[in-house]
Amino acid sequence: MKGQRNPMSAHLQKLRLRAFASTLVITGLLAGVTASLADINPWIKASQFNPARWDTAGPETATPWLHPGTWTPDQGWGWFSGNPQAPNVLGSWGGLRDDLELMGISFSGAYSGQFAANPIGGQTPDGASWIGSWNFGTFVDFSRLLDIEQRTYFTASFNLGTGNIGLTPNNVGNHFPVQLSSSGEPGPSTRLVHLAVGSQLFNNTTELVGGRIITGEDFATLATACTSVNQGICGNPIAGASSINFPTYPNAVWGGRVKVKPGNSWYAQTGAYLVYPSLGDPSEHGVEFGAPDGSGVLAISEVGVNVGNRASQTGLPGTYKVGGYYDTERLTNLQTGASERNTWGIYAMGEQMLYSMDDSYSRGLWAWLALSYAPPDLNEIMFMAAGGLSYVGPFNSRPEDSLSFIAAMGVFSKHLAGQTAETILEVNYRAQILPAFYVQPDVQFILNPDGKSSIDDAIVVGFSVGSTF
């Protein structure tokens, strides 16, 4: 009730007004530099890797892209004030960021860059490519900003992609991109990403989200899968993400989603998204607000179960989920060449900690597995299997590093002559040099690229860097 709230001081009122004005100004400035086709949000990717906390970020219903991470105040100007241990490079902006956080306004910035080269194999050996991805986001908690009881959130984010076209289309010739996906042309590309509102209902057990959102950031995703640099694995390791126009970062579309999570032991969610054949076209810059020719609805549902510590119980944490989708957009029949609508797919995936070095479950061995199927008539990949092992904190002196082994196989549609299956084997080591900066050397073995025996098996070497601002 209004009479029961603590009255705001004059100083607090001024701060809220300034905070709201600052949000409008900064959001407007960021709109001018907006993205390339990366397949994972750099802000999430660049955050310190901890799969034990991934699904508990933000509020009870856990939508990481809608809510900023835990804020650490009093960081000055971060690195620029002699504080390399700050959780982000720019710290607290000299205190302004702390004031905004108190009002319910947060900002995020992150950079993710990847170098890749194929010294051996592929359709054109000895290639090299660098692709970078900047992400800028604004988060508003209206319950704090406007002093209201209903927990309602707003987010807007933008992406700027830089670099070359990419090693996969230019040199390796395989299906699953070996690095961040480019815009399809060299040079910078800009894109509006999120523009969404979410509200928590029924004692924070249900969350409604609508606006410009991304299917792949809520469905068919695993934290441990994103130890992989390969973009066919990180993000959404399912057949549908490589076949239909399945929205992945930074390609947001009109959509809505409801997620129910009454506790920590299980959740259920469903969503509907407007998808279309030109999704991801860099010339649209993320502002195609209409329904282009061939558009359809991607309807998707998922149920997940948490176990162990992730379910607020004793024992090793883990998450298991199953889901399915139905897509009504216009696609090409791979057998007849005719234009058709209506396809579907199913998936099952899970991640489980197998061994923990301590009671906090922050260090130890994780395993993950994802299986998926889609009908071969309208889907290039009809079956995909992916999995891996990741050891977090392999050395006492490096508690936040991770050593990972990943394998994936995509089986092509039986209607694609001369294409059978492509297999990826990958090993990498992510070194968290500072809380706001990591380096990740990576080696990938591409067997039967694009499912074609005519393309030599390839070795891809490279590294990723990431930083939060």
C-alpha cells in the first residue's frame, strides 16, 4: 500500500530523474552503433564462467539477458583507477554507475573477439580470420526506479560486429561455423538486438516477456555447451538452429514467452516468435519490424528439471530439459525444391556436475549432452548429437579457468546428395586472466566438412578473448 512505503528524500528523487534521463540519452547514443551474426551474447559469454550459477542469475525465474549480473559497488573507474580486479573494465564510472544501480538502472558492455586459421585442410587451406562482437545493454528495474510493487523490467541492447567474413565460408567450407558468425561481408555491421519488457507475477514464480527477443537465449541452451568456440555448438546445439530460421544472438524478432518456475526444482516455458527467410540479413540492422514475405510463427515449449545443489538440495548440481518446436515459415523442400510450410523438431539435453572439489560446487568436472531431430524434407540437419566435458578450476592457482573437450556430429538430410555427416572435435582452455578479461586458446578438428568427402578434413587453431565493461 502506498501509505506504508518509506518516503523518498529530495536527493533520491533527483537521482531517479537524472537516472531516467541518462538512460534515454545513453540508449539513444547506443542506437547509432548497433551488429554481426554472433551466436552467443558477448555479455554472457565474457562473464566469468560458472555453470553452477548460470541458471540462477537474476531473479527466481532466471532470464539472464533480461537482468544484469550481481553488481559490485565502489569500483572507481576500474582499470583506469588502478583496480585490475574490478569486475568490469570501467568500474563504477567514478560513482555514477553506483547511483544508477541504486535507482534500478544498469548498463552492460562486453567485447568478444575470435581469431581462427586453418593451416591444414578445408576447401582452401592457410586461411585466417578475425571477427569481433561488441554488445551494449541497458537494464531498467521499474519496481526500484518508480517505487512500485510490481516487479517489471525493461532491456534494450545493441551489437556492433567487426572483422572479416569468416573462416568457415571462406576457407574451411564446413557447416558449423568455427568462430563467431560474420555479417556476410567485411567491415563493421550494426544491429538492434533486444527491446523487451518482462514482468514477474504470482509471487515471482511466473515471468512474462514480450518484445524484440531471441528464441535461442531462452530455449535449447546449456551453459557448458558454450565452453565451445564453434558457433554450431555454443548457443544452441540442436538440429533446428542449423536448419530453420531459429533466432540466435544477435537476431531478435517479435515474440513472447511465459516461464513458470515455482521453485528451484523444475520449470516450464513456452513461447512464440515471428520468423522469416531473410532473418539475419545485415542490411536490416535488426529493425525489420514488419512481417516479410514467407513469415511464419515458431512455437516452442520446454520443460526442465534441476537436481542437487541447483535444486536447493544436497548433491552435485545438474539440469535436464526436453523441448519441441513447430515452425510455419516458408521453407524449401530439399527433395522437390518446392516452397512449403510447417516443420518441427525435438530435443533433449542436460548438464551434470560429476565431481566437485569443494562444497560450493564452483570447481570440478562437468559433463553435458544434447540430442535433437528434425524431419529431413525441410531441414538440412536432421539429427545432431553434441556433448563434452569441462573441468572448472583445474589448478588451485587458477580457480576460475576451465579445460574443455567437446564433440559434435550433424547428420545431413537424406535428400542432400553427396552430403553425409560433419563431425567436430574440439579442445580449449579458458584462462580468466582478470575478473573482466579472459583468453581462450582453441583447437578444432573438422572431419568430413559440410558432409562432403571432396573437402579435406581440417585443423582449425585460434583463440578467443573477452572482456566486460
